[in-house]
Amino acid sequence: MDELKKVLDWIEKYITNALPILFLMLMVAIVFMQVFTRSVFSYSTRWAEELGRYLTIWMVFLAGCSALRKGQLIGIKFVVEKVPKKFKVLIELISNSLILFFLFIMTSYGIKLVLFNFARKQLSPALRIPIGWIYLAIPISGIIMTIFIGYDLLFKIRSVYYKYLTKNN
């Protein structure tokens, strides 16, 4: 379990934390450049707005993975904090199971969407990159979230099991 935790920590640190920060910095630079060239030179690039939008999509999906792992998704936290302490673990197990089910659906349909768009060879209007690369944020984040939630779910089940064993022995 420790090796898996190290891998998950690496994914969180470098993929779900560092990449969104990098994407945000790129977006700020692109928007600044866009405003500067429009104001000073009366020239506007066609690709800046589109790239900013695509970076936002990737940033949100990847940062969502980190928020899920840290338990910072407000809807889940709100529900878990409102139940009595003795039902907290049960509610967390049910909540994580429902999230896992949703992530399975999101990831499978995300993969279908990516394959469909790559097969159609649809390109983005300004950047002329395959639109499938943009939609790839859905299944990639879904897989990462599934791994994070799956680990958390297994850890919670394991702790409940060990509490049960120590209580009954």
C-alpha cells in the first residue's frame, strides 16, 4: 500500500497540482499578450481565446482530481459533516461508491467521445488541432479520480475491517 500511496502522491504533486498551475500561468500570459497586442497594435490573434479556453478545460479537470483526493469537493464534505459521527464512515463509503459509479460512466463516455472526435478528424477552428485532444481531459481526469477514490475506498474498507476484527477478538 505504501508504494501505491507514493505513486498517487507523485500523480497529485506533478499532474493534478503542477499542471493546472502551469496552465493558469500560460493563460495569464496569453490573455496579457492578447490585451497588449489589441490595445497597442490594434491587432488580435485568433488563437489566443481558443487556447485559453482549452487550457481552462484541462486545468479544471486536473485540479478537480486534486480536490477530490483532498476531500475538498464542497457537496461531499457538506453531506459527510452533517451526519452523526457513528454514521460518518458508512456515509463516506456510500458516497465514495456513488462517486466511483459516476466516474466509471464519465470515463467510459469520455473515451467514446474522444474516439468519436478523433475518428471524425474534427479540428479546432483557430489552432487547427484535433478536438479529441481537448476532450481527452475527460477520460484522463476520470481515470485519475477513479484511482484516487478507489484507493480511498479500499483504505476505508480496510480500516473498518480491522476495527471489526480487533473489536471481536
